[in-house]
Amino acid sequence: MNLNKRPNSVTTLACVYLAVGTIGFAYHFRELATLQDEGVWVELTEFLAIVSGAFMLRGRNWARWLAIAWMTFHVLLSAFHAFREFAIHCLFLAVLAWFLFRPDVVRYFRPVRIESS
């Protein structure tokens, strides 16, 4: 458990991930219900966004890396679409990385070590 005060940027980004994942999961749920081929994969990516957001709030470092991986995956997918979409996803990834690797955020995600006497 991390005893550092959570930076506002982490709270904001985690809530965005929770919202995007939840809304996306609900929106694409009928694809899963009709057993469409891509439905399972879309729902899995939305679920990963929810997991990332929830565990970033709890100060888990792996969740920060999952958030970066999730956005990188979207950058790679958008490379096969319009350039504008690719550029926007790249911009989102750059902003996300900037916020998640600032010194105060890195300290927040660092595990607390308990000194033994």
C-alpha cells in the first residue's frame, strides 16, 4: 500500500480510464452478447482500461504501465486508419506519458518500504 498523497493528475487520469472503459464496455456489450468475432477482444481492452484506472487509484505501478500499454495499443491500431486519428492518439499517448512520469507521480507509484528496527 502506498502512503503518499495521490497527485491530482493520477486521480484525473484514473477516472478517465474508468469512464472510458466502463462506457466502452457498455457500448460494445451487444457485440459480445451476439458473439461477434471482435466483440471479445474489444471488451477485453475496455476491461483492461477499467483495471488500469482502478489500480492506479490504489497506487499500483503496474497499472500505470498498463495505462501506457493500453494507449500504445490504440496508437498502433490507429496507424491503419486516417492520419488524423493516428496523430490524435499519438498526442494522447505523449500527454499521458508526460503526466504519468512526472517526479511527484513516480514517487506516488514507488512502493513504500518499511524499515525494520
